[in-house]
Amino acid sequence: MGSSFGHLFRIHTWGESHGGGVGVALDGCPPRLPLEPAEIQLELDRRKPGQSRLTTPRQEEDRVEILSGVFEGRTTGSPILMMVHNKDARPAAYEHMKDVFRPSHADYTYEAKYGIRNWQGGGRASARETIGRVAAGAVARKVLRQHGVGEVHAYVSQVHGIEAKVDPLGVTRERVEASITRCPDPEAAEEMESAIDNARRRGDSLGGVVTCVAHDVPPGLGDPVFDKLEADLAKAILSLPACKGFEIGSGFAGTKLTGSTHNDPFFAEAGKVRTRTNHSGGVQGGISNGEPIYLRVAFKPTATIRIEQDTVGRDLEAAKLEGTGRHDPCVLPRAVPMVEAMVSLVLCDHLLRQLALQGAAGELP
Amino acid sequence: MGSSFGHLFRIHTWGESHGGGVGVALDGCPPRLPLEPAEIQLELDRRKPGQSRLTTPRQEEDRVEILSGVFEGRTTGSPILMMVHNKDARPAAYEHMKDVFRPSHADYTYEAKYGIRNWQGGGRASARETIGRVAAGAVARKVLRQHGVGEVHAYVSQVHGIEAKVDPLGVTRERVEASITRCPDPEAAEEMESAIDNARRRGDSLGGVVTCVAHDVPPGLGDPVFDKLEADLAKAILSLPACKGFEIGSGFAGTKLTGSTHNDPFFAEAGKVRTRTNHSGGVQGGISNGEPIYLRVAFKPTATIRIEQDTVGRDLEAAKLEGTGRHDPCVLPRAVPMVEAMVSLVLCDHLLRQLALQGAAGELP
Amino acid sequence: MGSSFGHLFRIHTWGESHGGGVGVALDGCPPRLPLEPAEIQLELDRRKPGQSRLTTPRQEEDRVEILSGVFEGRTTGSPILMMVHNKDARPAAYEHMKDVFRPSHADYTYEAKYGIRNWQGGGRASARETIGRVAAGAVARKVLRQHGVGEVHAYVSQVHGIEAKVDPLGVTRERVEASITRCPDPEAAEEMESAIDNARRRGDSLGGVVTCVAHDVPPGLGDPVFDKLEADLAKAILSLPACKGFEIGSGFAGTKLTGSTHNDPFFAEAGKVRTRTNHSGGVQGGISNGEPIYLRVAFKPTATIRIEQDTVGRDLEAAKLEGTGRHDPCVLPRAVPMVEAMVSLVLCDHLLRQLALQGAAGELP
Amino acid sequence: MGSSFGHLFRIHTWGESHGGGVGVALDGCPPRLPLEPAEIQLELDRRKPGQSRLTTPRQEEDRVEILSGVFEGRTTGSPILMMVHNKDARPAAYEHMKDVFRPSHADYTYEAKYGIRNWQGGGRASARETIGRVAAGAVARKVLRQHGVGEVHAYVSQVHGIEAKVDPLGVTRERVEASITRCPDPEAAEEMESAIDNARRRGDSLGGVVTCVAHDVPPGLGDPVFDKLEADLAKAILSLPACKGFEIGSGFAGTKLTGSTHNDPFFAEAGKVRTRTNHSGGVQGGISNGEPIYLRVAFKPTATIRIEQDTVGRDLEAAKLEGTGRHDPCVLPRAVPMVEAMVSLVLCDHLLRQLALQGAAGELP
């Protein structure tokens, strides 16, 4: 269980690092949406391994195939099956970890839960699983655009101790893609690059923070009380590999303000209700208020390192382990499209829910 | 939509601040569990208003009634309806806010979403909605105990700038309840008490952090890939009123470590796999690993304050507003049982899911 | 589990025959729908016991209370809690059945499933559970009307061997309510009345068939492939107590036709696609085609009879049992509002789903 | 929406008649189940076209591929993706139906719902969609066996006016497969064969009834009140293409009995509660009682015929249509494995739900 996400725009991902492939069945996509594989590929290319020297050297083209749900270039309302085949799989490289648990990986917990474990490259717990999310996220983003919702921009705002200095509202795709770190502050980007390079050379890894802003989100998205927009966003984000924290708006820092300095005063502008500050992060009472959605995501340092570590085997015997699998010394740059995908999926689902509500209430006084 | 939570242990809450009452229908509770209203009442009493001078003076007994699903003192497997009637409702006190949006409340967003709004005391967005959660959480906790899962202890670890100095693993219910702040560090508690008192006198409000530890959680709880334990916890927590952030394990601070210092080395103890550190917060790859679940929650300062604020009305005209409704100058003390309830609900749901999986796999090699 | 139904218009029923009451939490009702308790009461009065000499003599007013989700006479989009208290409960009357299984009741199966059983009046398996469905069905019907969907008329078309001779399309609420049998064919109704009277006198019971027609259902309702309109109708109907069969359109009789006589030829009329015959029963490929929805439902003879029967006790000892609880000698007349409610709930849910789809596809080519 | 089925054993089907392929993502399969493609293939071979002269001549090998969720011959608890590629697709054969609605097909309703339609071979409404169901059903059956549940045997019991005379409880897979009609009564089978041959020669088609028995189902499966076993079976069955009716136990015929003749007296045998008759069809109050599950399914005559029919085009102009696509003159023989698959899926889902409940209640008094 647990491989499904969303309510009206619903995805079911499948696949493992070293099996026949990975993919997603997307149910609930509106019919008649123009959709080409190239639009999906664009996002998969930002996620794929081997795209820069900062990422794992695993060579995967991650070429998407759309097997159903699209007819003559448009969606039909039927489930859309999108997949990529695994190519550069090297199961032998994992053979020595077959019976030993890698620290802070999912090896032990999968074993504890299922009593069986696909030990090749992380199996289901591999970040390759996010291919299905990124593919579906690209479709979600297209639906959002079609309905006038603005862009969703994520970027690397911190790596280890290095913080970017940027106005989150001014970040564009172009500025993000200008650096292989996906940090839009060129100075910080340079520092991050060195830090990641250094860590890689030492066989170590770094963590950091991704910031994400969703622009022009209409008021009304989010369903009280459990499906609050921030609750669904938090779940979406925390379901990403290596994620350890989530903040919306003022987040943890806001706990040190007072009500009188934290509250966002309302004013009217061009016939719209606006707020002067945005400590709320675009969400009040679980529902979007028309201001930009603003959130921050903590990613831990990659668990796979090339430094010897203490661990135990399946037989509970103490063991030493030195990671040799291909991996990212810092997941942050590749996490950017994943965060964008998850945020887009949540927004799209709630957009459809709100359109449903509006349609249903349409005739009512 | 959105008033349901859980998969196998499933709750449906209903009710508003000033309607006929608030409550919950709980479906999926195991049969034959001994259950008395007094066990529920105990938790509701920790949540109820008016319990100390730090909380809203609204006088509500919040006396629980169990209308179904329990027979001769034991659950039957049928839905359990638990409710409390609203008593100390004073709709007139809200009359002046009928057409004006309170800053950082849900007034505007409910209006934007539904085109109608129960303006009496926050309506559905009132924290009274959490009564149903706390009641169901008490049942969840009982199921957890019955299956050998340990206690879930939340406490106030920060109010405004004041931080508690305690070992999270040593916190007990007794120590938490020793102070009306629900902070188990007596010195910090005293400071927090003054700070909250001060804020109340100024008509202002404070935010803070609740920390929560779940003990003796067996390995194996949590479902990859979207229903990871931390993802469901994040959703549960972010669905609480006034919540702006969630961390598990090392959280945001952990982003400044390296893989070699962050990874939790495994060792074996008494036939069990353990970790030497717990940066993972008891969860790896979305599944509990047997270590204590450790999480932190950010609550913003209460939005209702008695200080004049700028806002607009439904007619988009600028307006001044001074909160006069009864409210908490700091939600933290009453948030403690809410956090415990949500964590218990998530753990109970995943416990049942894991028992289901074990039962299903029981006969297999 | 299992007490929830619907996807966008979602109900959660709760309550037992002899507990504190029975009711429903309805989530997903569109906001701003005018709603008065009297509208709900109207349908509950058609379902309630004691309404004629053909029904159980249990005296219940079944007076509905709306505890949440309605503000100043209109729905708010929040969950609507509707309930009735149990009044004429006589648990003592069931004392002698505490340890003996009534044949063809749910006594044994509940015991087998849960290891505990509320033996007072059928507990959760009592037909009183349908109160929540009928209440929610009344709301569903109102939503349907507001969106231009026509009426849903069910009627008794067969009792034991007596069949009504009527044109299903000409049946109106008035004609149905003209007889306490709820059979719109006056002659058949008279015969049915005698037959039921006879059965009651003998302490025996009768079964029969309810036919239902939904008028002016727009094309497009129903979701391939599992949530076909007929599939959701079948589930809704088979979830009613005592139901043993479901047919749509030509049903079992249609299996004896050939494709050339069974197919419904299309023609155009007033700019609409119509069919000359309606063997499809208004549904093709799981989606409504604009013709009347036509279905038939088989109800078995009431299991409770006043004739001595062979059975066993919880101790597996052979026993004799003579039903003494109050009951209906024939459930058909009271089943009519239940069938209408379930059909209305399904149509309303699929109407909202279709409005959602149309809203989502609205901007697309 | 609508392409998912099940709660704990959950399937998501995808694919169209003439796209890249058809398949299913199965989530919730217990881990460690030995599983080989050959076991799936066995069932797909019974469903595939071209298997006898009674079925459509479309040549498809329907060779299954398992792309995920199985490792070293055993399931891992991760989603299992099973698919077949479409080979013998002839879109050109459907070109002339692109703008004309085939009577009693889903052409018009898909167009009405989605405003777009994959007109090649029925698109999503093609019976090829059931490949995913049959594949998943084979896995379900395996889980059932592993837990001691007996076999699920369906067979053709009626074609047009010809009825089989067999004891449903004595029907075996061997007897069913002995005839290409899948009718276990050799005489009736021969008559059916001629009748179908005749219909095919005339370009016409026939309907009929499939009967299904599930043996050795333990008591306790099924969840009151909406997820009653018979309700979920009815939904599963009515979701099959061409299905128009469902009966369980005494069904429509039982409506002509009285309570005293219809009730199934209990007796004890070998420490088990049994019933002397089985009018209940193995289900009481929505829960299995340990007797064989017995149900009957009505299938209409195939809509595709080679006889000229009146219809209209998308432009609403009257048109004549003569089916030329490849099709089955009678769907009954190939419907047998589909019915078995759906019944197996429902039983498996409810078995897992009951194992979950038992696990959850395990420690309770």
C-alpha cells in the first residue's frame, strides 16, 4: 500500500531501481489536454542522474514512453501510463550489501517490514521511484497553466552552511538553471559547488534546504480540516526521499514573533483582497488566500558515503561498510524538480477539487 | 471534503464552534476493546478551554457522550460516535466581525472558497473542531497500548524566545502536567508563564514549539512511498490550527551536518537492531526502525489579539478591527494534547496496517 | 470499516438499533444549498416504523436533528451531522436471543467476524441504520434537483407472486403514496395488502421486487471502468438489508434476446441523441446516455418470523427459536424510500464528479 | 477516475484496445508470495481472443510481462506492474466508425462525457481492459489459496434460451474447460455451441448467464454496512463489460418464497455452524457465513453485430451502420475467467481486511 497520491488528480507509482522499469499510472487528468512526450521529458531531464558532475555518474537516459490515455496528441480522460526502462542497472555492485544494512538507508526497515528486500540499488526505496512523480508533475503543471495558475519555482537556498541571498519572489526557472547547483544566487552557487566537490572527494555528503514559491495561486484551494493545503503539501514533501522538515510561510522562525507582528494585515487592491505581509505563506485556515505559496524543505546529507561505517548484518553480527554504489554527494540540485513536481501535484489536485466545488455550487444562491 | 483522516483507523470529524456540537465518527476501531467515557474525558479535559489562566476564558465542560459502537463497555467494531454539545456559545460577541475579515484567520479564505461563512466564533475553522481528534486520539492510544506500543509524550519546548532544556526521552506525562504551560523544564516553564501573562495583558499573543516523542514503536510501521510514516505525521500535524512547520529527527538543523556525522550507525543489542544516534528520528525510508519517534512542531502566535489591526470588509472597504472574542494568548499548552492525539492516530493507523500486512503474509515463506 | 459511501458526496453512517441513536455525517455537500430539517423529515417519515399496519409496530418518531454544517438555513460546505435518537427501544425483548442465532439474520456472522455482538434488536445490522442513508438521500435529491436532474421514483412492483402492471415511466410519487403497499397499480396493491396481512397473521413474511426509475439524468454520469454508474448503483442497492439481486435495463430477461433485437438504435430528437428502445436502462459503457435509468431490486422475505425455527446457540447446541421482536411482515413498502435514497446518493456523487470533470476540462480545446 | 478497485488489495488498470498496451498496477499484495509469470499467463490464455472459433478472430498472444514488485520469484510488497503489449491492432478497421455511434456501445457516452474519444476498437471501453483484472485476479487467487480459501469456479449456465443442468457445487475447472463454451453440462454445451455458431453466421449475437461458486470461504469476510460482501461483489461484477444483472443466493427467484421457506436453518457439524439450505448464497448481513458463495451474472448479447443498424453520427445525422470489427458472437465463454477474477479480487480484499481486523483485535478480550 501507499503508492498512490491525490484525490481527483491521482497517481500510482511503481517500479524499482533495478527491475524492468519505473513509472506511474495517472488517473483523473482532464480530457482534451494537449500532451506530448517531449513536455514530460523536459522535466525528467532535470531529474535524471549524470546530468552534471555534482550528481551520481549512473547513466540513464530516462526516456519516457506514454503507453495509454493520450490519443492523437490529447488526453482522453483515461489513465495515462508513463514509464522509463532501467538501462544502466548494475546489480552486481550491490551484491556485497545483500546481507548488510546500510546506515540511514531503508535496508533494515524494509527487511523489518516485509521480511524480504530487493537489495539491488535500493529497490523500491531508490530515488528512481520519483521518476513517476516528476512525469506526473509535468502533466499537473500543464493543467495548472491551462487554468491560469502561475509557475512553481523551487531552488536550492542552502547547502550545508552556505545560504543563498535572493528574493524568493524574483526567482525564475532561467536563474535556477543557470547553475548546476540550481541555486539562483551566483556567489552562493559557486561556494556550494566547491563544497559539494569537496565532499565528493572526501567520500562524504552534504544536506541543505530547497525553497519553493508557487505564483498566482487563486484563493480557495485547500479543504478543511485534514486536507488543508499546507497539510497535503507537507505530506507530499515529506514523502520525498531524504526529507526531514517542512515549513510554510514564517515556519519555525515565526514562532518567535508576536501576534501583532506576525498577523498579515488585509488591504484591497484592484478589486482583490491582498495581505501586506505574507507570514501565512499564502495559506490561511488551510485554504489559499491568493498570495504566493511559500515553503521550505530540509534534506539530510545523502546516506550513501564512501567512508567506512559501523553497521550490522541480517545475522545481527557487527560489520564494516563502505558505500561503493553510485550516488549523489548532495541530493539538493536533483531535488529541485522533485519538489516542484510534488507541489504541482498538490496544487493541481486541489484546483480540481475547487473546480468541482464551484461546479457543484454553481446553481446555488 | 477533507474532514476524514486515516485508512484503517479512520475518523470523520464534524461540528462548528457555535452549532449544535462537535464530534467524530470513528470507523475501524478493533472490536472488544474495553472503553469508558472517562478515558476519553481525561484527554478532553487537557484540551478544554478555561483550564488555566493561560487559556481562553470560554467555559465549556466538553462532556463527551458515546452514542454508538460500544456495547456493555467494549467496542463492537461498528463506528463509534463521540460528541460534546456546545454550551458557552456567545454568537453575539462575533456579530461585529460578520462582515470584516480578521487578519491571519480563516474568515477571508472560507468566504473565498465557499461563498458563505459561519462567522460565529470561527465556525468550522475553530479549534473546537479538534475535540473530535482528541477523543479519537484517546481511543487510538488505548489500541496502541494494547499492542505494546509505548507512550506518546508531547510538551512545550519553546515559547517565543524561551527554550526548555530537557532530555526529550526523559519527559513524562507527570512532568508535563506539573506546569500549566505544559513545559517540563520548571525554570523555562516559569519564564514562559510570565511571558504569556505579559502578552495577554498587552492584548498580544505568542507562538512556540511543541516537541513530541513516541516510545517503543515497533519497527515496520509506515508504508512506502507516499504514506511514509513521516509523511503521514507531517500531514496530521500540519492539519492542526496555527501550525506552520514540522521536523522529524535532525530536521532543519541536520542539513548542516555531513553524511558521515548524520548517519546513524547500527549495532545489535539484546537481539535487536539499534542505532547509536537517532538523527533519523525513528524513521528510515518511511518506516519506523524501533528507535523513539522524535518530532518538533511550530505554532504561530494566536491570530486573535486585542490590539487594533488594519483589515478590509466583505465590501473591500478598509476597516479597523480589535479582537474581542475569547481566545488563548498562546495556543501551545492546549496544543500538547492535540499533537499527542494526531501522532497517536497516525501510529495506530499504521500499526493496524502493519498487523494487516503481517496477517496477510503470515502463511508465506 | 465499511460505513462510508461515495466519493465527492460522501456519507458516514453510525448507530445501532438500541444505542444512543443513529445518524450520518455527510461530507461534500455543496455550499449555499438551502436546507431545512422538514425536508429531511419528509423522507424519514416514509421510512419510519409504525406508519401503517403493514409495518413493524415499533413506535419511533425518528425526529431528525441537524447538528452541524447548516448556517442560517443554508449549507456551508462543512460536514452535515444529522441524527435521530432511539426512543422505543426494548432491549429486554431480545434477551432470549442473546445466545441463539436467528436464522438468516446477521447474528452468527457478526459473532464470527467480531467475536462480540450487540444483540439488542439487530445492533448495527438493524434496518434503523438506513435512517442516515435516507436523510442523506434527501439532501442528495435536493442537489440533483438544483442541477436540473429529474425525479427518482421507486415503487413496489412485485410482492410474492403478485406483480404490478404499470408503465414504469408513468409512475409518480403521488401514485406510489396512494397505497400503503407503495404499489402504484391499485388492483395489485389491494392483492398485495391482503397477502401481507395474511402472512403477518400466519407469523410468516414475504419478499418482492422494487422497481426504480430516475428521470432526466443528463448524459455523462458514471466513471469507467470500475466506477461505472451501474456498478456503483449495484453496490449501493446490494448494501441495503435483505437485498439479493439487482438488474439494470433488460437485466436477466435480456439474456434471451439477440444483439439485433437488444441493441438500442440511436436517433436524433430536438438536438439530442436518443435511443428508440431502452434495453440499456439509461447506461452504456458505464455512463448515462440521457435515457431514464431503469433498475429492479430483489428483496428476500423478512428473516424475522413468528414461526418456530431450528437453529443453534453460541455453544453450538441445537435450539428452537420463535421470533418475538417487532418486525415487518414484508419490507417492500419501507424499502421504497431506501432504494430512492441510494439511487439519489449515487447519482448525486456522479453528478458532482461529472461537474468536476467539466470544470477541469473547461479551458481545454 | 474510476480505474481503481479494492481497499487493501488494490488494483489500478490502464490501457486501451489500440494503444501501447494494457495492464495493471497491483498494490497491497502480501510480501514473499512466490509468483511466476506462467501462473498469470494461464489465466490470460483463458481470456485471450482467438482461443476458439466461438471467439473473436483477433490474434493476440497477450504475453504478460511483470515489470516490478517481484524479486527472485517472490513478491516484495511493492506494487506489481503487469502488462501486455497490443499486437494485432488494426485501427484502420474502425476508421468508418470514427464519426458514427455504434448502438449499445460506449461510443456516444464517452463522447458525451469527455468530448473526445479513442475510436480505435473501443478504446478504454474495450474488453481488453479486463486483461489487467484477470492478471491481478490470478494473484488474488494465489493469496486466497495460501490462506486456505477454496477455489472460485465460474461457468456458463445459460446461453440465449439454453440452460445447463448441473449441480453448481459439483462444477470443477476441468469440467468447465472440457468445452469451448465453458458450460460443464455436455448436452447443453453442444446446443450452445450450435446456437453461437448460428448466431455468428447470421452476423448476430447472443447473451446468457454465468454462474459462480466460491468454495471454502471462511466465515467473517465482508464489512457492514456499505462494503457488504454482496455489495462489493455486485459492484465488481457490474463493472464488467456487457453485464446487466447480479443475483446472490436465492436472488430474484427467492422473492417468491416466504420467510419460513427461505430462511436457512442453522445446525452444528464438526464444531462448525452450518446452514441446511443456502438461500443466503453464503452471505448473511453482508458477511460470509462459511457456506459456498453462490452468484449469477447476466450478460447481454454482444453489441457488435454484422447486421445493418440505424444510428446517428456525431453531427446528429441519421446513419446506417454494419459492424465490421472483429468481435465475439457471444461473450459468455470468455466472461468466465473475468467473473472468476472479479470474485477472487473481492474475496482477497476482504480476506486481507478480515486478517487485519483479527490482527488488530488479537490482544483484546
